[in-house]
Amino acid sequence: MVSGEYVDNLSAIDWGNVSKVSIIACGSSYNAGMVAKYWFESYAKIPVEIDFASEFRARNVIYDKKGVYIFISQSGETLDTLSALKEAKKQNVTTIGLINNLNSSIANLSDYLIPIEAGVETSVAATKSFIAQLMKLLNLVLMASKQKNIITQSSYLGMLSDFNSEIAKLCDILSVNRKIIEISKAITQAKNVIFIGRNHMYPICLEGALKLKELSYLPVFAIAAGELKHGSIALVDEDSLIIGLAPKNDVYNKTLSSIEEVKARGAKIVLLTDSKDNIDVEYLFNMPKCPDILAPLFYTVPLQLFAYQTALGLGRNVDRPRNLAKSVTVE
């Protein structure tokens, strides 16, 4: 459910005078932040920078007193993110913590707090917490857009209501388990797996690849579709599996063009799309239609299920992948 309850206090921020938003995070939280970058710039007309927390700490940051700095961490204790927040606090800039643990260090230090309300997430890999982060970030973007009079109050409330009904369509994805298992078997047989997408689908490719790597231990890559020809297409041959994300939006045709490029190199294709076009690929995964602003939420779900079923098929421990911890609190 998309709720405005926990971002009301953020209306104290004068979003019309915010010069930029900086998002600092690690892992899946970083990928959620990258989706938010597209949303902020498209719908709230605010420029966004995004950094891995470890890199934010490593460089000489030029702080903007009119900027808003958002720190995303499921646990609220991620060492790099927490350390970056402490540095930002020294600069007296506005900080927002987006966290799941209300009793965490990031929650206590941030000027403003957005709990993602995902509940306890037992498994190491972020799944429901990632979806919850996206939903809260989307609500924040819409609130900023409303305050800047880009959308009206009635439009804002109407969009929240519409989104709640649209989200129910996600259940349709859960009903196609046979197709998910079929694609997961193809993943295990590939020499390498490459996710490709454009615009706000690119960070979802990053997240899909991360989930698959975490759970299956397979060689997996995520590449912005337009960057394929700048070197990465050398990885592609007849033993590759390409997973393309192509909602029918203004970059749909360009994404299909990239699909044709890898098909010409002999790769097998998994295509996720809501288009009814007749597309010749090995595995077509039909997505429910949704507003383009919600596509990142919708396209995340099957990618999580691909990772889950692939890991099960390989006999992996899906809740406790090797070498990983739920909360990264060390250097």
C-alpha cells in the first residue's frame, strides 16, 4: 500500500527551493535510490546525484546547503551509509533516513525519517524491503511534486488511490509459476546471464542481477541497453541468456533494437514486456499493463522470482547465501 502517513512531516522541507537531492546507499538500497533518481527528475523536476555510500566517503564531497541528502538502509546500521550520514551532519545539510528499523542509528541521526514498514525480513537478500523502499520513495517524489505545484492535491490523492488498485495486479505475476520455473532452468544452463534495460528499467536490471548473483552464485551482469555496443556485447554468444525489460513506453523501440543486436550474436532471449506485439524470442514473459511510473515495482517481482527458483533448482540456501550478512556493519 502506498501511504502518505509517514512523509507528512517532510512538507516542512521547502521543495521548491531544494537545489538537488543526493542519495547515498549500498546494495539493493542503492538500486532503489537509482530508480528514485529517475522519478525525482521526471516528476518533481529536481536534479539528483546518487553515490555508493563507500564512494561518498572516499571522495571530497562538495555539500550544497540547499540540497537534501537521503540515506537509505534497510537495517539503519549499514556502516558505510551511517558513516556518510555522520559526515553530512557535520555540514549542517538536510538529511532524510529511509530505513526499516526505527531503533537504528540512522533513524536517530537523520533530520527526517521515512520508515519503509516492511516488517521483519528474515532472508539476507532484500526482496520485500526493496519493494517497500520503492513505494516510499515514490510517495516522497509525488509529495515534492505536489508541493511544487507540478501536480494538484486532488491529482496527488487520486494517484495514490489509483496506485493502490494497480498494485493488486502484481498477483497476476504470481500465477505464472510454470513460466518462471521454465525461465529459471534456462538461466542455470547459460554460460552467462545479462540483464538489459533503459531508463528506469536499468536500475531494475541492476537489482535483478544482484538478486540472481546473491542467490545462485552464477556469473550475471546488468548493462544499460544503449551501452551494449560500447564493449559489453563482446560477452554475448550463443551460450548467453539475455533478460530484457521492455515496458511499452517511449524507449520501447530502442530496447527492442538492443534485443535484436544480441539475437544476431546467437544469444537466447527472455523478454519481459506488456506489449502485445508479435516478438520472436525464446521466452516471452507477459507483464500486466501499468502506468509507466509503476513499472519499476512491477518488473522487480518476476526478477525476484527468477532468482528464487534458480537458487532452489541449484540447491542453494535462498535465505542464507554464502559470504553474506543481512546488515553490513564492518569496513
